[in-house]
Amino acid sequence: PGAEVWTALCDLGAQLAATGSYFVDLVAKTDSDWWVAAKKSGHRRLYLTLYAKNASLTDVGEELRRLCASHFDGDFLNE
């Protein structure tokens, strides 16, 4: 991934830190077709980068849900 992916990760991290919400899901797409997702549950944070040129926002959300279900079962309580 290029610099814009790292910038997007930093931007989403700053947004997670600034929100007062307990549960937050954020997703952004870069100009180079990378998707960057951030998930917050209390003090837990999860970041996902995914290169998927033809993916939709729904596709990325589903991938994030699958990742949480398979590797972080119960860690993100809003699932």
C-alpha cells in the first residue's frame, strides 16, 4: 500500500479517538482502490486494509464482519 493508505489509516484512527461513541465502524476508499476500515468497541480497535478494485461498501462491511467473526469472536460486542 502507498502513502495514501497510511494517511487514511491515521485519519480513521483520529476519528475513532475523537468520537464519544462506544461502538463505531468507519470505512474509506482511496483513489488507488484500497479500502480502509476501522472498528471501535470500547477501548478495542481493529483496522483493515483491503485492495478490492470492484468491491462495494457492502462487500467491505461483510469482509469486516467475517474477519471479526472468525478471529475476534466476542471481542466486538456490537456484532
